[in-house]
Amino acid sequence: MHELSIARNVVEIATEALRDAGGGTVSVVRVRVGVLAGVAPEALTFCYEIAIRGTPLEGSQLLVEVAPVVLHCPTCDRDAQPPDICHLECPVCGTATADVRGGRELEVESIEVI
Amino acid sequence: MTPRILEVRKGVLKKNDELAAELRARFRAAGVFTVNLVSSPGAGKTLLLERTLAALADEGARPAALVGDPETDNDARRLARSGVPVRQIQTHGVCHLEAAMVGNNLAQWDLAGFDYLFIENVGNLVCTTSYDLGEALRVVFLAVTEGEDKPLKYPGLFNSADAAVVSKCDLAAACEFDRDAARTNLHAVRPGLPILETSGKTGTGMSEWLAYLRDRRRAFLESGKAW
Ligand SMILES: Nc1nc2c(ncn2[C@@H]2O[C@H](COP(=O)(O)OP(=O)(O)O)[C@@H](O)[C@H]2O)c(=O)[nH]1
Ligand SMILES: [Mg+2]
Ligand SMILES: [Zn+2]
């Protein structure tokens, strides 16, 4: 279980962003988590509740946007989503490829301040 | 009052990524080929590594190893029997290694004195996925005792690997291990993944594994010349 340390990093980054913005109350923190990133959204949301206690983010809500796998198909020369995470092939021509262009994201996207 | 939306766009593991990039540059400068070994607990990393260190040292190469373990130093003591430099990273319960832990444990080691640095990660198929350790090669283990569908259950980690070791092959028949299904599953989550089949117990597949490491190290050194 490393979602607690991930959640603490999220809190740290969001707190910094809040300070840079001159303070206020954070209502929402949006993160983007790729399906290949090795982070479970539910566990992260749970750990976030623990991680914000006693911080300027207390009371804020974490919104997790799950990022799908995006492959670059060498045959079609374009990006596409595979049929599922366990079959990394082009949905158009079926070419299997390890050229992963999306799905590993682990990012704090934005915060909402009131 | 309507909330203000502030763009942040920062990697959650930015600090780890930055440290890993520094390590990668140090490994590159020292000419040390670094391999991160990941698997579930007990997949056979330490046993294969024990043989690998001994075999590489025998042929005149200069390997070293860092081994991550949540609490004990048993693995480090096992590996130290090969006579090569070995250090334990105690993670105190943390389920994966991070670049900072690797960096801290390199102190007083002269990296230029090594050809290979193996990092045995903590046994975990999820948490190790997103932590770059500055390695040149990530090798994921799949023991024949674990079932052929492990890659489908943990696609993130298997996808992040550069090679797979199918370990404990001496037990394949006893486990009714379906070799073709395992290969199909590995390639479903990571098309083109090189697969090495080994037994740390009998030594089966050792020569192919060692040849693979030598090749990859050579390619690593060659690619460095372009820098
Ligand atoms: N039969 C057999 N047992 C093995 C092999 N490799 C490891 N083991 C055994 O499996 C257990 C876990 O191995 P270890 O190398 O410590 O796994 P690690 O947790 O991945 O480092 C030990 O009891 C080993 O003796 C193998 O190739 N064949
Ligand atoms: Mg071990
Ligand atoms: Zn295609």
C-alpha cells in the first residue's frame, strides 16, 4: 500500500500551489491517474482523507480522473486506445505495440479555490 | 462565490523522477549498467541473483547489488556469500524502493569500480511500478508457481518492464505450468517483451540470461557513446 505516500505528495503539491496563489480555501483537488500507473483510485481517495487532516486542505475533495491507455500504432501511424488494458493492440488494424503514449500519468491537474 | 480553478499540472512523483534522473546520469557517467528486479514476494529474485553475481564475478566482470527488504537483512547475507559488494536497503515497512533510498545507499561506493549494479526491489507487483530508480533495465519475474495470468492481473508493472524472467522452471511440470499461455499473457500486456526462462535452483537458462545481460550492457555502453 503506497497510496498514503502518494496522497501525501498530492497534499504537498496542492498546498504549494495554494500558497503560490496567495491562499484561500481549497474545495477540490483534481488528479489524473493512468490505468498503468500502479495506483488504485479508491485507495488513493481513502488515503487522501487521512493525508489532509490538520493541513490547509482539510475539508477538500479529491477528484480522480482515470486516464486510459493510449498507444501509438506504428502501422496506422496514429494514437488509439486498445480494446482493453490487457491487450495492447491497435483497435483499427490489430497491430500489437508497446509504444505507450498514455496511461502512466500520475499528476495533480488543478485545484479549486474559494 | 464561484471557485477559481488553478492549473497545477505537476507529476505526483516529480521528486522521485528528478532523483532517478540524477542517478541515471551518475550510472551513465560511471559506465555501470543498472538492473531493477521486481516481482511478487518469493518469486526467486534472490536465488537467481546469487548465481548471477557469482557467475559474473567468475568471468571477470565487476557486479554489485543493493537489496531492498522491508525488515530483515537475510537476502543481503545470502547475496554477500558471492563475495561481491552487497548492501541492504531497509525500507522499514515501505513496500517499494524509491530513488532516494538507492541514492542514500550508494554513499562511499565508487560506481566506476562496477560493471553491473543489481537492485533487488521489494516483493510487490503494484507499488514498485511507478518508482523509477534510474535503472537501465527493469526485469520482472514471473515464477511458474504463480500462475500464468499474473501479467493480466498486474498489467501496469509487467508493461513497465524491459524483460521478463520466468523463474523456477524446474517446477513447471509439477505446477502444470502452461508455458504458451504465460508467454501470450506477457506479450498481451507488453508486446515484444523479451522472455528468459530460468531456474535459480538447477541453473537452467543461466547462460541465456547471462548472455542477455551482457548484450544489454554492451548496447547501454554503445548508446552512451552517442551522448
Ligand atoms: N524449486 C525452486 N525454488 C526456488 C527457485 N528460486 C527460488 N526458489 C525458492 O523460492 C523461495 C523464494 O526465493 P527467493 O529467491 O528468496 O525469492 P525472492 O523473494 O524473489 O527474492 C526460496 O525458498 C527459494 O529457495 C527455483 O528456481 N526453483
Ligand atoms: Mg529476495
Ligand atoms: Zn493500427
